[in-house]
Amino acid sequence: MFKPLLLAAAFACGTAQAANPLFAPLYTADPAVLVDGGRVYLFTGRDEAPPEGKDYVMHEWRLFSTCDMVNWKDEGVPLNAKTFAWAKGRAWASDIVKRHGKYWFYSTVEHATVPGFAVGVAVSDSPTGPFVDARGSALITNDMTKQTDIAWDDIDPGVFIDDDGQAYLYWGNTVLKVAKLKANMTELDGPITVVPVANFVEAPYVHKRQVNGKSVYYLSYSQHWPEETAYMTGPSPVGPWTPQGVIMERNTKTKTIHQAFFEFNGKSYVAYHNAELPGGHEHRRSVAIEEFSYRADGTIPFIHQTKA
Ligand code: FUB
């Protein structure tokens, strides 16, 4: 009697048991996480580079979900770079939030007519899609924000909605940028501000917790090259930020790492990528998740990656 019940519960979560690195045989990167309705929805980019590939080959975002952090369901491809008709391709890093009962997916793609990368926003009534372009045009383009001479300084959107309802978009490579979003989630609300962060490379991600009765905002990001994960804390979504140091080590088989923090069933997790799946390399990465506990003062301990 008992075992079938357990089996049924596991099947409801998903049918594939997974351990780090996750989602073999697919190579995945750039995790974005949404916790909703008792499930974790983990969006990833998909690395399709061949064994000797020398560049990212990324056309689509994949989605996996679970209700127990062990059994995962492959939810397929809820959207791809072609979802954005104005994009040339390159489905790079993304983030997802829920607002007004809809699911808003912010993502990096290469723009077809404005040289460089851009940020688009897609929307769906369900976390599993289908997603459609919410604007019909890019939210951020390289020509709006030329703070560097590189084409990829407008990548890696991270979205955060504060308890007062104000939404913020963080993004950038080499230079970290932040802007408010209007309540419609599809337009900027005010100017783009550059945040000075020593050694910042990419993957900004903001989350918030209550620590000893106070709101603490955590801004994590990739720093140096090869990258390691570092973070800062502050009293508001726009700082001022206090550097708190490195919390995850560099990878050995790929230079990028790209983290996302989340809470699920009372436990704390960070998702990131390395390239530890067999055949993995710089452009064939694999998403992994580590559980950790915040210290009593709210700081994040050093989190070691699972190594094979
Ligand atoms: O996956 C392509 C790029 O590599 C992402 O946009 C960065 O965060 C890095 O992981």
C-alpha cells in the first residue's frame, strides 16, 4: 500500500531522478528559477555546440520542473530565440518572474538590426508556456546603453519585484546597469543607472530576505575571468552595496558560472552551471544545484560545487 503511494507522489513531481550535474544528456546553462504552486520551474539555456565547438550554439530555452528537488519533469521548450521576431538568434541567459497572474520571461538574444545583444521580454499565462513576445520589440538594445565598446554589454537580465510592487531590471556585461520597470513589466520606468562594481563581469541577480527583523537585499554576480560568484548586500534594491566576497569557486572546464538563488520548502538553494557532464567543455555546460544555509547574520557561506 505504501510504496505505490510514494511512487505516485514521485511521478507527480517528475519521472527522471536527477543529481548534479543535472539533465543529462542535454548540456544546459544559465539557470533561471521560479517557485510557483508548489513546484520549482528551472529554465536553462541549451548548449548545442559540437564536441570541438569553439562558440556558444544556443537556440532555445529548456524548462524542467520538480516538486521534491529529486524527481524532475522535462517540460520541453517553452520558447526559443525565434519567439522574438526582431532577433537574429542566440538564446543566452534569462530570468523569470510572476506578476498579475502572468509569467514574464526576460532574456538575452542577438538583435537582427541593431548591432549587438539585446534584452527581450516574453509573457505566458502558464510557467510552462507557450510564451509570446510581450512587446514586439527589444526592451533594451545596445545603442541605448553604449557604456563599453563591446557588443555584449546588454546581456543577462535579472528581474526583482520588491514587496511594494516596484520591479527592477538588472543586466550587463563588464558594466552593471539597473532600471525600474513599469507595472506593465514591458517598459522601463525612468533612467538606466550604471552601478560601479569592482571586477563585475555578468549575471547580476537580486533577491531579498528578512534578517533579524531587517530587509536585506543580496546582489550576486560573476566576477573576474574565469568567473567566480561574488555578492554584495544592501538596504534597498539599489544599494548602497557592501561587498561580501566570493561564495562559489571558478569552474575548471568552462569560464562562466551564472547563479540563481531560490527558496523551496524551507530550504535555500543556488543554481549555477559548470561543465561536469561527460563531454562537457567551455560551450557545453551543465546546470547544477546546491543546497546551503545562510549564517545567522544573513551572510552566505562559501558554497562548494558538487564534483564528480
Ligand atoms: O550562455 C551565454 C553567456 O555565458 C551568458 O549570457 C553568460 O551569463 C554566460 O553564462
